[in-house]
Amino acid sequence: MKKIDRETVQRILDTADIVDVVSDFVSLKRRGSGYIGLCPFHNERTPSFSVSKSKNFCKCFSCGKGGSPVNFIMEHEQMSYQEALRYLANKYNIEIKEHEMSDAERERESERASMLAVNEMALKHFEHNLTATEDGRNIGLTYFLDRGINEASVKKFHLGYALERNDALLRDATQKGYNVDYLVKTGLCIRTDTGRVYDRFKGRVIFPVFSVSGKVIAFGGRTLKKDVAKYVNSPESEIYKKSHELYGLYQAKQAIVKHAKCILVEGYMDVISMHQSGIENVVASSGTSLTEGQIRLIHRFTEDVTVIYDGDAAGIKASLRGIDMLLAEGLNIKVVLLPDGDDPDSFAQKHTSSELEAYIAAHETDFIRFKTDILLQGVAMNDPISRARVINDIVQSIAVIPNQVMRNIYITECARSLGIDERIVALEVTRQSMAQAEKASVKAQKDAARQSLDDVPAPPKKAEETAQETSPAITVESTNPELEFIRPFERRLLQYVLRYGMMQLAEEYDDADNAVTIYVIDFVESELSGDGIQFADPVVLKTFTEALNLRRTSWEADFAANEARLLEERSRYIADGEAEIRRSDSDLATIQRHEKELAEKADAIYFEHQRQFASAYIEKVLCSHLDDDIRLLSLDLVPEKHVLSKVHTKFSKVETDEDRLAEIIPRTVYELKDALLECRLRRIRAELKNSVSTAGASPDHIMTLMQEMNEVQHLRGEFAKYLGERILNPRK
């Protein structure tokens, strides 16, 4: 198995132009030094999608999506990292060179690729059975045709049939050389305790499940018999996580983006029939309750969701919790109730596309109003307990809505429809919202604490050990509150490393009196390692380590190559300019003056391009990094949220962070150190308080703690002299 080699990846990253790439999908207009357009990731009327050619970076400041050319293609086309690289290579006609993977890489990729290959083989096997075997035509194809599914839809959704034999797929796969273990791991076959292997889906019509990128990841099988379970589905595996997939999304994603709306139904046949009727922006949760993963998948493509229900009141009430989850994600939810006796499948079969669209448009109801009507059915006006229960349920739904304006509108509507004081509803919504936030916060802290136990530095040394050292250690205890307190300081420092890591901060001289350049990243590393500090946030640490690796392994060679290119461009620029000067000027004095101006302009261009290369060096690589953690954190930290207007930049020189690096970088490092000392001081005080209140506590231990506290306070005092009396914490 092969992988794109580093040189090809670097060539793709160097060649791909963000304006060129984004322009394939978005109409861009020039604004200042950059470009702006309507965001392709969410529906908006006012352009907020900014594209910077100099930084080779894009960002929507409304929804937050964007990034480097690779990340933009990954997000927009729902591709993997390798798929996005191949897309860009094809766009720019770059020859892809691959290398053999290491044993570790091969082992990671082999199992997933093998399982996908087995599923692809099974897909063709089931499709062949449906149309090329007598049982498939007489049983499977006849079933689909009887249900109103035409042959075009059969092909579009790759429907199939599994023969009524225990080993039809097993025999076909083994004859073609596929490993039985992968048939079992994907769930296509079942292995008994005695070692016997047999087909899972025998005698069933088959509904393949595709990933967003079009890979076959699972199957659903429906029996035509009455004495067995109606549906059997692939179990979860390395390639299939049911809670993160939606049936029909691969076929529907373009229509969802086009119409800025996703229609949510329940089953396979609902999706297929609605597609066949001309409504293609439809997906299904495959008969299960909605999950957070599925909701986030929908949110990638749209913020507007319409849920279609049939007339089954019990089924509707059972699914209301999933709709609350959609609201909590910030989606705009509407509901359509079909006539009694119809489901999306049967209703779509009986109506044309225009009739179906008209019905949905006419019967779409706001979810809160719909939920109120559903829950109040059968509740008597003189039953205060039942009405209170309904009101509480509706208030819980309103409380999860993140948009305050929408929440207030629903409060007013709820009070009006239920006939109660709006202030009471508002107070209850506030109470519920605070309770939900507190519950979510506690859960998040517990989850983060469990996750960070193995990642954060070890707890500080005991006081007895610390007393033997010359100064207190600056470390972070592995408790979640401290990690949360420290994280903003670490992210702020990392942000400067990403933006300016390879910019010159200072010069020092070695023993031979030679000038040595000190880059921003060198200073940060020296300051942290000198005090034994390591980033506590594992993702920040991983990203900083990767930035250091770039500095140590690639910077010198890349800088030299860029230097040679810039010098060549400078020489060519001067040669072309001198030729033009000699053609247009006649007297020697004018020629000499223009040649001097030409050389000065060439130098200015050379130094500016050199500065741009150094400034963008680290962020350019890490914003397109293979590792999701590194790439996403870099994308979050690199963009600047505000751009100066033309008025400011035209009539005055505005001092930027880059102009003040010599002041900002040391200050940011010292702010982190001061925050670490603050954490240490809190721990000492807590331990001192505990020791004083404990009977029989050692006086020597108490004295040691007090001495240590004085030392930490002294260090903080030294920092305060530099930082000033007031220290502002960075925003989280």
C-alpha cells in the first residue's frame, strides 16, 4: 500500500492558491488586500467569507469554517486529507509520487482499506444478484417494483438482493481471494462459537449505506418473510459508526446545499421514494433516534431542517427528544405532519414533485408550536397537573435554543398559546437554561478530567522536596480547573508562534563574534525549557512540538531554496527594468537615477517577500497538517478576526503585532509563567490551610509551606514589575 510522499504534498501545498481554489465554488470580490464572498458553508445574505491571498487562507467569521486550500476542500467536498490532496493535485496537474508505507502506517491503513474493499465487492455481488439471477429478479426486483421504485432509483441507490443461501456471499468472496476475517469484521458474515461462518443477509433485499464521500460502509437488509426480524443491519465496525451516519446523505448533499434545507425522514424507502418524486434534499436516521453525531453531520450542510412525520402520535412523541437536540445545535426546525394513513414513502408515490413541494411549504409548522399542539392533545383545561407537565416539557425545549432572540420569540408564543403570564415562562426558561448549562459544565469537566489524566504533567513535588531546591518549580497540577485556567495563556503564546514563529526577534553573538539570529520560536522554547515548563494542554503541546520539528528539520533548507528563488527573481526584475530604462531614457544622469530607484524597489520587493515567507512558514504547514488536532487548532488560532479599513491603512501607519514582537513575545511568555505561579500559590495556600486545621500537624511542614509561599510571591512580584500592576487574562 502506498502513500503520497512528502515532496509531492509540499508541492501541492506550495502550488495551491486559496483564491483560485475558493473561486471554483464562491464568487469573490476584491476588498482591500483580500477577497470576500458569501460563505459556502452556511446560508447568508451579507458576505462574511474572507480570503487572504498573502496568507493562502480563508475564514468565515460567522460560522468559523475555512482554512488552507486543503482544509477548504476537505470541508466543502467532505473529503479525507488524502482525497483533498489528490483533488488539488489533479486541479494543478501535479504528478503524484507515492512511497511505500512503514509497517506501522501499513497496519493502520490496511485494515480499513480491506474492509472498504470487501464492502465494495459485496455491493457488486448484491447488485448482480438483483438483476442477473432468477431469484433476484423474481423476488428482490419484483419487491422494489411493487413498492413503486423504478429501475433508475434502483441504480441510483445501488439496491441489491442477497440470495436465500447460507454461503452465497461467502463463496463468492473467497473465490475472489478476499479474507474471511474481513467479511466477519464488516458484519457481512457471522462466525459462530464453533467457527462456522455464514452470510448475515441471506434472503433479503439490500440497502447499501454510503459515507459522505461515497464509500460503502454498511448494509441494511429487509426480509420479505413474516416470521423473522424485518430488518437486519451491519454492526458497528472500524469503518461504520451508526451514530455518525445518515442514510441517503451522499446522494442528497448537493441538493441540501442548493436548497439550504435538509428534510429528515425515518426509513430507507422514505428517502428513495422522495428522491424519485424529485425531492432530493432528504436523509433518514434509519429508524433510530437522532444522535449528536448525525446532527453535526446535517449542520455541515445547512442550518434549516424540516422533519416529516406520519400520523402516528406515539411515534411522534417518542422522537421529540431528538428534535430538542437539533434545537440545541442551533438548527432551525420545522415540522410537516402527513395525512392519516400516509408516510413519506406512500405520500411521495401518490404525488408529483410540485405537489409534494407545495404540500411541504403549506404545512410546515414551527416545531415549538407543533410540540405544544401534540402534547396538549387529550389534556383537559381543568387538569392543572397535566398542563403543568406539558408546559415544563415545552419550556425545556425553549431553554436549549442558543439564540437569545429566537428564545424570546418562543417565550412570547408559548405564553400566548398556553394562556399563562409571559414573565413566568421567561423565568422558568432562564432557570431551565441555567440548570442545563450547569449540568453540561459538570459533565464537560468530568470528561475533560478523565481525558487529561494521562496527558497533563505530573503533580508538583511535595513541599519537603521543593524546599531543597533553590526556587519553586513552575508546573501545572493535573486537575481540570487548573488546566482550564492555564489553557488561554498557552493558546495565546502558541498563536504567536504560529503567526510569527520564524520571524527574527533578536540577534546574539557567539564566541567567534558571529551574529546568530534568534527567531520567535527559539526564544519561546528557550524560556520554557529553561524553567522546566511544558504545555499542559495536550493538543497545544502536540502543535508546538510539530512547529519545533519544522524549525529543526525543514527551515534551513526551505529558507535557502526560497532565498535562491527570490534572488533570481530580483536579478530578473532588475535586468528587465534596466532594459526598459535604457530604451526610454536618453541622458546618463536620468538613467543612473532611475536605475538607483529600480534597485531600491527591487530590494523592497525582495525583503517583503522574504518577510512574508518567514511569517507564513509555520502556519502554512500546520494549517494543512495531516493530524486533525494540529490542523484544527492551527486553523482556530491563525486568523485575525478584524481587518483595518482602507481609511486607517491609507492615511496613517498603524502599528501591528508584528512591529511589536520584541515587546509582545516576552510579555506573553511571562504572563504564562505568572499564571503557572498563581496556580502553584493556590495549591500552597490550600495545603497550608489544611495543615493548620489538622490536629498534630508538623510545625516544620507548616514553616516549609510558608517559606515556599514567600518564594512564589517574590517571583510573582518580579513578574509584576515587568508586566505592570494590572494583568489581563486572555479571552477563552
